[in-house]
Amino acid sequence: FGHIFSGGYSAGYYSYKWAEVMSADAFGAFEEVGLDNEEEVKKVGMSFRETVLALGGGVPPMEVFERFRGRQPSPEALLRHNGLA
């Protein structure tokens, strides 16, 4: 881990991990409605399209995420996906 904390890489590593938190939490929205529930998955997909994809870089990332999920990101989904929760 020495390379992470020397030479400015730590900020990049933190950004990468934060992106993983947001990605896993966004996918969690699909998991919460049941991945077999095609109708609900389509609704979540449309919400994702109308927020994350449509707003893109025109709105601050945290605001985009909050519009999609209705709350700030949580690390719970990432921990679960990695077998840690």
C-alpha cells in the first residue's frame, strides 16, 4: 500500500473507491425491486435513464445520485457485493 499514500495517488484511489460505492448502490436499486421483476426493473431503469444518463455532467454528481436514489450513497451495497456484509 506504500504506493497509494505517496506521490498523490491516494486522492485518485479514494475517487476510484467512491465511484465503486456509487455504482454498487445504484445497482442496489435494481436489486431492491427484485431482478426477476421485469416491470419494476424497467421502472428503475427509466428512472436511471432520466437521472443519471440524462443529466450527466450538467448537474453535480451527488445531486444526480440523490435524484436517482432519493438519498446519498451508502457503502452497504459495495460491502455486500464484496461479501463483507
